Amino acid sequence: QTVEMGYGRPRAPRAAWLACGTVLASLLGILATSSKSLPLATGVGISRRPLMRPPATLAGGSRRGYSFRSRCVSEPVAEKTVEEVVPVKGEGKEFDPGDPWTIPESFPKTQRTFQCFDKGEEYSGDKLAICADGLVPGASLHLSHWSNNLTPRQLYSDLSTEIALRFIKTKASRAEEWDSSVVCNNHFDTDGVCSAYILLNPAKGWEHRRILVDAAAVGDFDEWPRMDENGLKLHGAIMALADTVSGAKEKYNLVLSKMTDLIENIDSHRDLWGPFMTVVEEGIDNFDTYVNASPDQVYVDNSIAVIRLPFGVKPPVGSVRHKKFGFAVDRYLVGEEKEEGSEIYKWTYEMIGHAWAPVIQRPKMKKPFLEKMIKTMTEFTGTEWIADESGLTTLMTSKDYIDMDFEDVVLKLVECDNTLRTLEVLERTTENRDVRDDLLSGDALKRDKSKVRY
């Protein structure tokens, strides 16, 4: 029997679909009962690897990308993922995180202490040291998302605050040697403060984990997490309080002593976060005002957010841009007008806020062939463009104002960016062609995959 649907095409009756579903369910049941005996290479069964891991270059070995294997829902994933966990070495000490996905019933008070070091200074104490954010030479364990970290892959996440939360969930973190360790850092920022607070106050840190992670995302990645203002307020309060003293050590001592009060009574600390939130609100108002006045002031072209700033309008802070665009873009091209009505702009080209960090949850960003882009834009505009040397998110800027039609500059840069992205893909495809052919022929395991780029 058939039922005519739409353009006269026959459709199977509901009974036939139900029969197919019954057969499929039976097959899945068979696979679930036999999944333990199937090799991982088939893609069926329980994955023995952690659900998430950072690029292998951060935890030893060659960068191999990420595999997402199917997992049977009939068995708890956490019980199986820890069976073959291998301890990852830090600087001279092995740390076995055990099962980082099980939340303990309670978080006992810890004996850890905090110590701030100058940049380049090495830890040489008798106790084990945990580097919370940043990289301190001599630390026994890294809980950091900084490049070149040795954070255990079972604990890794995009923010050091998230890594610290994963650490305090492990049984190993409550062992005597780690419970009495020294928490250290060598720079002051919100993510570092939140990480240290969690390690020094596990119970409070876990209780307030949401606002702590949000504040860290504001400070390190210029985000507006979950469209909630509390993370922005805490970040603003932390930085304002820190500005009342000088020196990273003094900032940590002051802020860590006030953190619990700041978190639990954030709305009563308007005197601290008020100025920062005023800048944020002004950015939102300016955005809405001049965008509504002229829709071509802000638009997206080839994953690039183009922002035209009329004279006198300050560039919006990163959190405002994130609220407007989210992860729909990965780069920003901002033109600031020289004088009112002049139509002469100075340009800044930058990446999204998390682009500097080795992330595993957010979209990964890769810098373009910057030298080629700088050369092209310099020749096209007749004004020198220079690369930013900070190593963070700004890619390049025009050295001076450019007297050229706004759209012409935008179109040229977008065209150049698109071409270079394509060239990059082609280059990697050509470089991996022999490996790709081996994959098709089934001989990939015979090759040295450490030379493959992903």
C-alpha cells in the first residue's frame, strides 16, 4: 500500500516505517551488548579516551586533531573513560587525575597557600607547586591554558578557571601532597585570580563556579557570557579593586582577601564595577545609535565584522562586540574616522577575543599569511600597514589615516583575506596529499603521521 504525498511521489505507510524502526532498534541493542569486544578503530563502543583534550602539542606528542567516536548510551561514559588514563608529566612530577567527571559530595577545606612570582622567577620551594594560569618555571603541575603549557589533557579546558574546577573535582587533588601545595602565578588578571580562588577555596569556588567562569571569559576572551551581566560586574570589580594598589603580589593579596564578598554581594559593589559597566553600556548605546542611523556602518562580510566608527565614537569594548556578533565572525575590521564628515579612516584588523589561546571548546582560529596581507594592503592604499607584535588578537593596523573610499578598503581586505584563506587550505591539502592517498588505500598506519598538519 502507498499513500500519495506531494508531487505524486509514493510514500510508505506508517506501519512500514515502524517496522524499520524496530529492526534498527534491535541492531543497536546487539551492538550495545557487544561493544566491549569491538576495536576502537571501528568507531563503535565505549571510547577509552577523554571526551575532550587540547592539542597534543600542549601535552606531549604530535598534534593529531580530535576524533569523536560514537558511544553506547547503555553504559556510563565516565566509568569507561578512566580505565586507560595515563598520568601526564608536569615539570618533574606525575599527576594522575583519576576520574575528573565525578563531582565529590563535599569539598573539604584545603591547606594550600598562594605565592606570586615575578615574570621569569623560578619556584624552588620544598612543597609541590601548582601553576594556576600563566607559566611559572619549577611548578610541579600546570593548570593553565597558556601556550606551551603542560596541563594534563584530562583536565584541559579553554580557561584556566575551568581547568581549576576540573582539578578540585579529582580525588588526587585532595591527597596530602597536593592539598598542601603552593598555588602560584606570575601575572595578575581575572582568570588568574579566579583560578587561584578556586584552588584556595574549593567549596566556595564550586558553589560560585558559574560567575567565576563568566568573569574569566570576560577578562581573557572579551566575551559576554550567557548574556548575563554578573560576569562583567565581577571582572570590573576585580580590576577596579586591583587598581588601588601597585604590583601583582599586592593585587593578589588584596583581591583574594575580598573575593568571597565580591562574589556573594556583587550588586552592592557598584562603586567598583560601575565605571566598567558604564563603558559597556555606552558601547551598546553607541552601537545601536549609529547602526540604526546607517545600516552600512556595521555588517559582516566573509566572517569579518566591518565596523565604521564615526568621529567621536569610541571603539566598543570586546564584550559589546561579542554580544552583537557572538561566534558568527572570527575577525574584526574597524575604521575610525579622523574628523567629522572627513570620510578618512584609520584601520585596525584583529581576531576574535579567544584567538590567542589554544582552545578546544570554542572555534579554533588561525592567523592569516600576515606578511602577504600587509604587503597587499600597503601597496593598495599607499599607506603603510604594520603587524602587531603583542601576539594576542590584533593582527595589523594602518600606520596613518587613509584617504580612500571606505568600501574600497573593505572590499580589498576581504578579497585578500578570502584568497589567503583559500591558499592556506590548498597548501595544507597538498602537503597532506600522500597521507590522504594512504588513507584511501588503507596504508595510512604505515606512515609517520607526526608530519601531518591539521
